[in-house]
Amino acid sequence: MRTLLCPRCGEWMDESHPDFPRCVYCGELLIRCGWCRAFPGEGQPCPRAKGHPVVYATTVWNCPSFVPRYLVRRTSFLASPQARWQVAASFLFTISVLIVAFFSRPSPPHLLVAATAPSQVTVGDTMEVRLLVQSGHLPIRLRLDRRLLADFQLVGIHPLPSKVTAMGAFYEFILPSLKNPQPITLQFKSTKAGEYAMRAMVLTSPHQKAQWQTKVKVVQQAPSLRPPQGLAVAMARWR
């Protein structure tokens, strides 16, 4: 299949087009003898046509030896100027729509709004960790590290979980979302001195999660100051 370039309007046309050999853009006949490479000149016998008839530029023969003078050889990479402008305009329009959609999309709110915990507690004391979660009224999945529950005793959680599941290295608590944002309160009792890393993960969907971590130092309770034994005896006798 050959693709011809119309010498009048500059558009191209395939031989397989149903309107061939007439150009669909300007109506020019693309197989005139004047558009053949073998055209000898006005009123001259054609050296390639059968019988060598005398031809003119406007002569139209159904000639099997017709070789287009203006032939597009690489049709897969060459397009008409009108088609190229249409492709470019469509591309720019698509890019502009994508840019507008990207910058105008609503940004999701932060899942974990706030979290507080003491930095130091005494052995045997109960400390309180508070989280504020932007849940969107979806059930909240709270994950606590197993090592955290090995170092501290969980004595309270609000709101009460509807389900607790052991999952690998952590425990997962399913909490109801009663407010938005939803406050979550955790109460831990410290059991031994040391410095510990606390970590919690909050999820409301597989793609929306937040992680919080901090360090807590647990110290021994300072012994109460007692007066020396001799001084205590003297004070007792004086009384």
C-alpha cells in the first residue's frame, strides 16, 4: 500500500482509501499523468505506458505503470500538519486536565492529630497515654508492640475494644469510633526501672495509617529521708 501526497493541498492519502484516487480534502485527481515520475512532457508519447500514447498533464489513465511523483514512503511516522496539530492539542488538553485534577484533589486529614505521654514515671505508678485520632467515624485498629506489654501492664483502655487479636509482633485492638476526632486513652502500670521505647500504630483503612513512638524512663522511688538513730533517741527523750 502506497501513500500519496497531494500536490495541490499537501495532505496525504492512502491508496486503500475508498475515495482514492480523488483527494478527500481538495478533490484533486492524484493519478494524473502530470503527477507521474515517467511524465515526458505535454503532448509527448509516454515511454512506460502500453502502446506509448501521447499524454498531457491532465490526462488520466488507469495505468499500471503509474509511479507517484509525490510519495510518502514512511507512513507510520509521517502525519499531515492538520493531524499533527490535532494530536498536539489533544495531548496538551490531557496534560492540563491531569494537572488541574492533581492540584485540586482534597488532601486527606491527618489520621493521628495528637499524642501525649509522660517522659518519666516511677516504678509502680500508672501513667496515661492519650491519642487523638481523625477516624471519620470508621472503626479504629490500634496496634501495640508485644514488648511494650511485656515491660508495662495494660490496666485500662478507653473506649473499650470490641475485639483483641494477637498478630505476630503486636496486639491489635478494634475500637469503636464514637466521635470525630476520637480520643483514645491508654493506662499502663510500670513494673521495673529502665528506659523503654513506646510505639503505637493506628489504622482506619489499609491505606490510611499513622505511627507514634516515644521514650519513657522508669525510675525507682527515692527512699524517704530518716533522721540519724542517735538524734531520733534524743528527740524521743526530750519529749
